[in-house]
Amino acid sequence: LVPSPILQCLKPYEAPYQHRFSQMSQHISNTIAMQVINSSEEKENG
């Protein structure tokens, strides 16, 4: 368990990291979606 003063010091840094993480996961899911769409289009064209 982390002492609360340390948690208070880390609080300002918490939000940007959460935001960046959600951006990253969004980007990953977008990339996967694009790959799925591309591969299905290739099958239709082929």
C-alpha cells in the first residue's frame, strides 16, 4: 500500500497517463479494424 502523501504527489500525473492509455488502446483497436477491413476487401477483390 502506498502512503497517501505520495498518492497526492502522483495525482496530477495520473490523468494524462490515463488519457494517453485510452488514446493508445483506441489507436490499437482502430488499427486492428483497418486490418480486418483491408483483408476482407482483398478477399472480395481476389
